[in-house]
Amino acid sequence: MDPAKPQFSELNLIERAAVWFLRRRNAVDQPRLHRWTGKELRTIRWLETSAVILAAVSGIASGALIGGLEIWLNETITDTDESWLRWFEYWALFLGISVVISAVEIVFLYWVVLWRVARITSIAGLRLSEPQIEQVIAVGLSRSALDLPDPQEPIYGIDPFLRVPRWKLWGYAVLYRLKISATSFIVRVMLRRVLARAAVRTLIPLVAIVVYAVWNAIIINWVMTASRIRAAGPIAVQELGQRLSNRVADLDGDARRLFLEAVAEAIVRSANDHPNFVILLEQLFRELGIRPGTLDMDWDVQRESVRDLDADTQSLLLDVLQVTVMLDGRPRRRQIRFLREVSDLCGRSFDAGRLQAHYTDFFRGQGIGALGRA
């Protein structure tokens, strides 16, 4: 693999179709990349809310159809019949028709989310054409819209999963794929165990309607949040690059390399190969004049060099790291611990409230927020 280029897994048919759809719906006359205005933010919020509402409605519809199917089968064919042929007939009909209903529901939900994500990209001024970084954005948005995991691959030679045991990665992948498909099945089995008596078993299809609706709403809200974070990333990276460009002449070679070593460590501690990290690293390697694949990736050795930086450079480093840990979503404990560690090396106290305020700005499409005025 060439560390000078971001790595892409081969896209499957569904991913290619999603990227094509996003590009087709991405408006030609869209504005340039910019901070979101109040009106634009309200539109984005409505797009997200409407997606959740439609997801819940589709869950009610599919739950009602599947529940009605189960009631009908219970009246005509019982799965407790002693004849194995009747048992097979019951489950063949139930599973076969349920799969068709679920497939239609999934296609509908994909359309709902992809249409809205495409609209958000247009509002934000994102371009989703063929160039390398725009391909990263398009693929990242399509995967979030499809609720697919990002590939576990190095980013410009930096492996975010460097310290994650392989068995954990395998376990995460399995759980990710089971979180939707297995849930309704598990809930249904649990309901059958709890409501075992024939008199109350008829409640199962009705309860399942609520389960489908609530679960759909939760998942689509999750998907839209992930998509918003990916849509908000490019403007934050662009503004950070502009701020860094104004200061890069004041940084010597060692300081520039230390900045990238610190960012690489923040990414490794995130254990996440988020597409926003790809566009961030592309910007930083270019602005700082460092060739990808040449970092030492040994923070325990590099960390003490932070003390030798002057106060202004330390402030800039902390701001760069603060943006880094926001780019993949709300900062986690490991990322916050890292910021505390670097703050201590700079002889400063870590302000969690300030980080939260800047994350709120970022999530609202305001780029790096007040950091841009620092």
C-alpha cells in the first residue's frame, strides 16, 4: 500500500449504487463549502427529524404486516402442531413473507436516508465528484447512510487500530452486523418466553409493532447523526488548514513533525478510521510539508518534546488536537485523557467545558468555531 494515498476497500454493489445516487442528487448549483447559516441548520434538522419520523412509520407498517401475518398463520396453521410438515409450512410462509416485507422496508429506508444526506451535502456546499478527497467524502457519506462500517485500513500510513487486539475487531464487526437483524428476532423470542400462555401470545404481534417503530427511529437517528458529522467535517478541516497555513512559517521541521506525531497518536487512541481523519491528514501532511509514511509513531518518545515548544505553538498544537478528537463524533474517554495529557505537558489545565462548546459549534456546521478567532 502507498502511504501517500488514502486506502479504499473495493466497494460492493450497494455502496457503488449509494455513491452514484448521492452524486446524482448533489446539486450542480450548490454554494461553496461554508459554515451553515441558521436557516440552513433548521433545514438540516428538519431533514433529520423527517427521516426519523418516516423510519418509525415504516416500522409500524412492517410490524403491522408481519404481525398480521403471524396472527393469520396462528389461526390457520400453528407452529406447535405435532406434524413436522405443518411446522415447516408455518415457518416457511412466515419467514418467506417477512423477508419480502423487510426487504421492501430496507429499500425504502435507504431511499429516505440517501435523499436527505444528498440534500445536506448540497446545503453544506460539499462536492462529491471524482477527485481523491471528494471520493473519500462521497464513500464515507454513503457508508454512514447505509449504516455500514468503515474499512479497518491504515490512513496515510497511520493505523487507527494499532493497539486494538484483533479479536476485539472481529467481535465489533460481528456485533455491528447483528445489531439490526438479530434484535427483532431476539425480542420476539423473549416475548414468546415471557408471554408463553396462549391467551397472551396474541399480544406478541402487537408489541412487535412498537418494537419495530422504536428500533427504526433509533437506528435512523443514529445514521443521520453520523452523516451530519461527516458532512460537518470538511469545513472544520478547511478552516483548521487555513489557520495552520498562517502559522506554518513559524514552525521549524521538528515542530511540524511533532504536530503530526501528536495527531497520529490522537487517531490511534480513537481506534476509528473515520473518513474525516482522511481529509484532515491530507490537509496536515500538505500544509506541514511532511511526507506520509515517515512518522515514527512512538508517542512515548515524542511526548516530552511538547514541553520545548513556545507558548503560542503549544496553544496551536492543543487546538489542532481538539479539532482532531471532534472529527469522528463526540470525544470519548481515551481522547479526553490524551488531551489532558498534552495539556499537562504544556503546563495548562484541561477545560472540558471549552471542548464541549467547540464540539457543539462543530456539530452545528460552524467549522472550528471560536478556535478560528484564537
